[in-house]
Amino acid sequence: MTGADGGQAVSVRVHPAMIPRSHPLASVREAFNAVFIEAAAAGPLMFYGRGAGGDPSASAVLGDIVAVARHKVAGGRGPGESAYADLPVVDMGQALTRYHISLDVADRPGVLAQVATAFAEHGVSIETVRQQGGPGEGDLAKLIVVTHRATDAALAATVDALRGLDAVDDVASVMRVEGS
């Protein structure tokens, strides 16, 4: 990834996200955890194993302590050794992701235009829009917006602007969308 200074950087994120059923992370179940990595040279990689719960967590912590002790005794730097160790970590605000935003909006003409303008003013491109509800179902409708890739900072500014619109009753949820 490219950093703020134009040089190489690493993007590191841990957050809830929507993923397609076809994504490798979608198969992670029960007491298992996974880490999914996309590397320019190696492509997509996934590390998978037990991780939640008493015995698996205790085993993982004990394994980490043993690994640290071994590296200390051997005098090595251990896991910190990497071609990426000296690269800066990209600020989360600059990480590019797609988003799924659910809004409760006034059910009247012109609301979609106001919402679309808020996205446009912050440089966030809309991929799809779906409205649920309508005439006869009350004064509010549910508007679901999925964006193209945008920075976290641009989306945060967009959400702040949406919350300020009279036509928006509530920003019900904002979820990152990973994968295609």
C-alpha cells in the first residue's frame, strides 16, 4: 500500500466487516479464528486455528510466552524480523474499504438527492442504493447504500454530514465490506 508520503506502507486493520460467502473467512466457525493477509508478492494468505475459549486461548498465550522466551535466550529479534518491519503503518483514516450504510430517512421526494449529495461532497462514490418501505408504511423508509472503495476518513466525514441532514432520522449502521 502507499503511505501518506507516497512511499510503501503497511495497512493493518482489525474490525467487523461484511464478506461474501465465497471469501475464505466466511468458512470460519465456532471456536476458530483466522487472519487473512493480502501481500503483493504472495497474494492472499489465511492462517486458521482454534483461538476462542478457555483451553485454546490459554494454549495460545502459553505458546506466545514460550516463543518470546526462546527468542530472548537465543539473542535474536525473532518475529519482528521482516522486510516490512521498518515500513510505516497506514493511518486507519487512509485505509480503503467499501461500506454498507443503513439509514432511516424521511419518506418524501428529494431525500435520495440530499443523501447522494452528502456522499459526493466527501468524495465517496455510491455503488448501489436500495430503499425499503414507502407510502403507507409510515413516515420513514430504510435506505441501504453500498459504496465503492473510499477512505475511512472520507466515510466518517460523510456519516457526520448525513447525521446533520433533516431528512435523516438515524444512521442505523455502518459496516465495512471486504472482498468483491
